[in-house]
Amino acid sequence: MRALVPAWDELASVALEPNPFYESWMLLPALEAFGLERNFRLVTIGDGDRLDAVLPFERTRGFKGLPLPALGSWLHRHCLLCTPLVRAEGASETLSTLVEWLKAGGEGASIVNLRYIPSDGPFHRALVATGVPCAVLNSHARPILRRAKSGEAYISEFIPGKDRQEVRRRERRLREHGQLSHVVLEPGEDVTRWIDDFLRLEAAGWKGREGSAMICSEANRRFLTETFTAAHRRGRLEMVGVDLDGKPLARCTGFIAGEGAYAFKPAYDEAFAKFSPGIIAELARIRNLHERPGFRWMDSYTDTDNTVLSRLWRDRLTVQSLAFGTSTAGALAVAAWPFLRWAKQQGKRLLSAASRKPPLPAPPKQVPVS
């Protein structure tokens, strides 16, 4: 895979739809940190030294309880976007080549499950253009920030006045405790200190207490350190924060991808939670992103609707899990999926209703007659 990196990076720069989580500088550290034991497959399509598609998959023996071998988008605990990298030029033809290869027995899979795919994105449209019937297995909406005239215009237009007033009030109270400053990671700046500050902030909060902070796992710490460092070297790391008397109070992180960006993990000092430093930092992020030339959107990159960002970001992005069959049995299973899902839900309701029924009354106690 490392031998593919030059062609892989070139493909990422002209991809139909961006996905930094499938680029070489992020996928390779993820594989090293979280392992290859899950039957990892990297499917590539190309012509000579040119790559036209990179598709990371996991091969499984079954699919949703059905004994049909399947290929599913490879992901890990920090991956919530699985759009394959496909060259924009000739994308539909490239995907048609993939479908025909799979139908001819490539990897021996009967079903392909593409997870975390934006429903209105160019990749989804190119896949539909191949004519392969797809079923939507599940979907959810997550907040997305779309560029306004300016950061201040966005905040004034889309965040209620009462909320803006409350944030200003808490910021004034926070300034009573020391010098409050907004900070942004600049190109060429030492990213190591920023990484360390983020890891300490996150570990000091509830994630640290529950053992889910990135620093609590060597694999997580290594993955974050390597990907943040690589992204910063490429000018692709976004870090914005708030400091109090020069000490980190809150941090927002994300990855730049073309004209868009993807929010990653936030962290804030919970000792100052009543002042909402995380929200203050998020507003600073909105202003900072609007100052970036060419910026148009930022995906919140959340699994379900995020409470904080739902209040601050107006628009929504629908993300779906899609499946299509590559064999007769697989095509039938995908076509029948809506019915199978309905039958499964009905079975759960019946079992739940049966469990709620009151127990039968005990038979009357027999009294011996003398």
C-alpha cells in the first residue's frame, strides 16, 4: 500500500468527492493503530501508474444475519465517512468497472455495503448512474455549516439573538477570571504543543474519567498524533481555541478537504463549564472558517444529530448506508431488504408486547378436605 502513496495522493487531489479519512496520510495510520485483523481489502482501479479509485473494504462471511459473503466499507472507531476516492473524470465509468468486476466474482462477495455516504453527494449520483439497484439500509441527518457572507453575518442570521446575548454575557464573566484570548493554529507553527494541549484538555474531562479520551489508549493517541501532524504539514489541519491567561481553555479540531472541511473532536476545561468555553470556541471556529479563501462548508462529522452544533449550525446533511447485490442471491436479498427489515421490526414488537402481558393468575390453592 505504501508503494501506491504517490498515485493515491494524486487521486485524492482530483477526487469526485473528498474524504480525508480515506487518504493515505490518514488511512495508513488508522490501519496501523486499529489493525488489519478484520479481513481488510483495498480495492483499486487504475490504468498503469494512474489510480482512478481507492476503495477500502472489510470482507465478512455474512450480511445482516444472512449467510451471504459481503464487502463493507472499512471503518474504525473514529471514522464516520466512507465515501471512496474516485477520480472525477470518468467517475461513472470507473464505478461501472467496479460493479462488473464484483459481478464477475471479484472477492467472491454477494453484497456490497457502502456505509456513511452523503445522500446528495456526487459519488452517490455517479453510483446511481451505473444503474445498479441500491437499497438504503439506514440514514441519519447531521449538522452541516454552509458559508454565509461572513462569520459575523452567519452568527447574526442563524443563531437566535437570545443565545448570542447569553454567550456574550458568559464571555464577559469569563474575562473576570483573567485574560481571554482566541487562538488559531497558523501554518508553520509547532503543532506538537497544540496536540499536547488538546490531549490534556480532553483527558481532564469526562472522557478521561470514562477512559475514552484519546490519550487513554496508545492506539488512539498514536493515531491522533500522526494524523494531526501529517494534516498540519499539508496545510489541512484546522485548530481553533480559547485560552485563559495563556492556558488552554477550549479547542476545536477539524480537517480541511478542498473547499470543505470536517469537524473532528472538541475539548474544553470542565472546571469552567458554566461559562460555555466550548460554545465560545465553536463561534470562533465559524468566524475563522469564513476567513479561509474558498471555504464553502463544514461537515459536523457526527453519528447522530449533535445537540450543540444543531443549535449553532442551520443546515443538515443526510448520510446513508447503501447496499447492492453482485450475485443473484445478493440482488434478491437487497431487493427484499425493505420487507425483511419490516418483518424484523414486527417480530420485535410482537416479542415486546408478549413480554408486557400480565402473567396468568395462579390456580386456586387446593385445600385438603378432612
